[in-house]
Amino acid sequence: EEVIVSRDSSEILQADKVILPGVGSFGDAMNNLDRFGLVDTIKNVVAKDTPFLGICLGLQLLFKESEETPGAEGLNLLPGKIFKIPAKEGFKIPHMGWNSLNVKDDARLFAGINANPYVYFVHSYYVPVTDYCIATCDYQCSFAAAICKNNFYGCQFHPEKSAGAGEKIIKNFLDIV
């Protein structure tokens, strides 16, 4: 696939598909999206039903708010709040490494992948299980590992670092029209 990395609103609005990657903090990311005029751009992409994929922090930004940065407003494309993974003896935070998913049977992002693929995570905050979950994971608590609403998706894990399963997830996303 031809990939263009851009923060130009007109270029993003013309894209066939949009991926919002994410590494960093919720507040800083939202400040940067606002500073570059991308908050309305992303909302317009989603409103146009352009296939959209948020990865890791890119997933979390789709929600209203996060414990990570009290007072910072997310994109608010989905209701809800992002929470810090609770501390528990024997579990490290951030959740870093491979973990299995429990995937819904009809999730097209996971078409052709077994129901419990192993994928790679790096995160300290999580999305609670919601009506939009298409995959969950357990690490100190059950959380949304992937979501879908209409033509927009989010993955808490990093498909680009998740070997064959991740490659298939990205291909499935690219095949969405």
C-alpha cells in the first residue's frame, strides 16, 4: 500500500483510509491534535465513514477523557473514560509484551485469525469493556483490546508489532471499503 504520513487536513480528508498511531500521553497528544487543527479533521473523517484505525493511544483518544490527564478532553467519538491499569502484585505496569485476545466471532478486523491470537501490548491505561468491543484482553482486569463502531476501529495493542496476526489485522483494515 502507498502510505502518506501527514498532518495536512486536506490530505487526510482525501485519504481512502486513516490510521492514528499513538505513543505518549493523552493530554500531550490532544494538545498536538488541537495545535495542528486535526481534532475537527479526525471527526470529519469518521463522519464521512472513511475507514479509520486508532492504535494504542490512538484508540484511547477516541474517548471522552482519561485518568492520565484530568481535565483534558479527548475526541469524544465514543463515550467513556480511560483508566489506569490497577496495581497488583506480580503484574508490571506498563503492560508490556504478548497477551492473548478473546475475539468476537463476527469481527471483520479479525477475519481469518483464530479466536485467541497473541498480540503485542505496551500501555499503562485501558479502555473498559464497552458495547463497541470486538476483542478483550485480561491483564489485572478485563479491558477492551479492540473496538469497532461503524467504519472506525481501535486497537489497544500494536498490530504493527504483532507478527502474523498483526499483519492480517492490518490487511483486514486495508480491505475495508
